[in-house]
Amino acid sequence: MTTSEPLPPDAAVDLHLHTRYSDGAWRPADLFATLTQGGFRVVSVVDHDQMEHLPEVSALGAERSIVVIPGTEVTTEWRGLAAHLLCYAPLATGFTSDALRAVVDDTRARMLANTQMIYDTMLARGYHFPRQQEALARDGQLNRAMDVGTLLLAHGYADGPGEAMRMVNEAGYQQALAPIAQAVAAAHASGALCVLAHPGRGEGEIHRYEPAEIEALLAEVPLDGVEVYYPTHSTAQVAAYEALAARHGLLISAGSDSHAPNTRQPVPYPARRIAPLLQRLGVTTQQ
Ligand SMILES: [Zn+2]
Ligand SMILES: [Zn+2]
């Protein structure tokens, strides 16, 4: 839906949510019930490397008078390191070409092929997964490599998540990554803005981007913004990324990265903190 009324400065916004369409456990309807209870006004569901969620979440938002910015989080690569890229399309137009969809379809296809290969390897080794349907969201459908780890855990073949991941790695896990320059070019060709997700995170496959490294990235790739407000960013990190954004004229975004009802919840960030980004996407905030 579109919005004509300007948002109050403190209106609750969260531009980084996930559902069962990718690796989240949220059912979209439950997520939107929670967002309604929390009084959220503008959100974006950015399920990884796909766009199949867009019609359903936009319909749920329209039913509940929550503005839903069309978005996806693309798993990209820069200098051999993973970089998560949030792509947001303006409300009025949505994604205007299939360029970005082609990138995410290719990334997802490679991810699914690798996941299937790992699964087949486990079966060939004699592991059985009779409780697959209950153990995995999406009615047991395989989606990503860690789903095989979840199956190993659920069937008592691994003692903990660390061992499950080690078994998945050993079976040939490879991240599917789109070159970041290609993803940004495709997003721009689709009318979307590109925001570097959670730069201050940094664990496992997630690389931490210090401000100086983002400056090197910006010299090669025309990013539009940085996700400055994020639950695990420290006060010092927020200040450093705010300063970086000011130096380079980058837009600032805010998101919880909520994946599931029983873990991190959506966060009601005040709209004023990201008003210029919201404006570019078609949502005006009162001064
Ligand atoms: Zn991410
Ligand atoms: Zn995310």
C-alpha cells in the first residue's frame, strides 16, 4: 500500500524482517499480527535471495494498514568476503525490471543445488531423516545447507549445532554469493536502493565491515546506504557508521533482522532516524 499522510517522527519502523520464505520461522500472518500489536507503521520483509514473499507480505500490510516496502536481502561477495545487501524498491513502482530477480534466482538456485548435494551425501552415508517434515519449517522442504544440519540434530546424529555444521561443511557446503557490483547494478536497474546490512556484525560467515573497509568498497561499488541501527551494534559502532554515512552522503537504515517469534523481536525504530531513506522510498516523515 502507499501512504499519503506523513508519519509522526516517532512512528515505529523496521526495515529488516524475515519469514519462512527464506530462513526465518515467522509465518507471515503471525509476523504481521505481531507488527500490528506493536503499532508498526512501515516495515520491509527482506527474505534472502528471493522475491516470492512480496505479494503475500504486501497484501498482509494492506489489510493491516502497515506500509510494506518491497525488499530482499541479497547474499553477495566482495574480495572473497560475504556482504549482505538490502535492496529496497520505492513504494510507487516496486522493482521495475527483472534484473535483480535474475541475480537472486541464480544465487538461490546455486544454494539449493549445494543443499541437495549435501542432503544426498548424507543419505548415501546411511543417515535417515524420517522426521524431516516436523523438523523443518516449510513442511520439510529443504531451503539451505543448515537445514541438513537441523535434520542431523533432530535425528540424533549430531550432539550440537557446532557438530552439525561441521558435518555439513565436510560434506561440501559452499556459500552461494553474487558479486556485489553485479547485484548493485541489477538493483539500480530495477529502480531499487542498496543498503549494506549489519556492517558491525561479524561472526561465522558474516564479515564485519569497519568504516575504512566500507570506504574502500564505496570506491568500487555505488552503495546508497548503510544499516546503522541494528540490535547488536554497540553505541560506538552506531556513532562510527553515522559519521561514515555523513561523510559520504549515504542513507541510513534501521532493522531488527527478526527471524522467529521465539527469538529477536521486531524493533520499533523511530521513523525520524531514517527519514531521508523513507522519503526516497515514498514515505514522508513529519519534521
Ligand atoms: Zn544478513
Ligand atoms: Zn537479514
